[in-house]
Amino acid sequence: MANYGWKPGVSVHAGKYGGMRYFITDAVKAADVLLHHWPVRAPKGQKHLVARLTLLKCLEGKCDAERARQAFIEAAEEAGILAR
């Protein structure tokens, strides 16, 4: 079984209006946030697409969790939802 977990975790402000804080520690949860909990006002730019594709590869066992983590962070930064 592939290792989808990562450390350190990544916090983002997500949910429909960005009012919920999510603490992401694995590719499965990151994919869920990207697909189902991305704020409606947050842009879905190029880095969002790259993160989705990278996470899919990770879930298929074709890339490592750290690469997926970095792609998720870049998408969150691009959208302005990364919590610090």
C-alpha cells in the first residue's frame, strides 16, 4: 500500500465560504478538499489543476507524498487560503 501521509501537516481555510480551517496530513484529505471543499471565491488556477493531477498520481502510487504536499501548498497559496 502506498504511503499517502505527510508531515508537517498543512492548514487551509476552506469550506464553501472559506470559514472552516482544515488540517491536511495526507493526500486523500487534500484531494477531498481540492474537489469538494475549495471555497467558492478562491481561484482555481493553474496550480490548483497541477495539485489535482499530482494528488491523483500520488493516490495511484506514482509519486511520493512530499511532492503531492508541495503541490497542494502551492495551490493553496495561489488561492490565498493557506493558513499560517
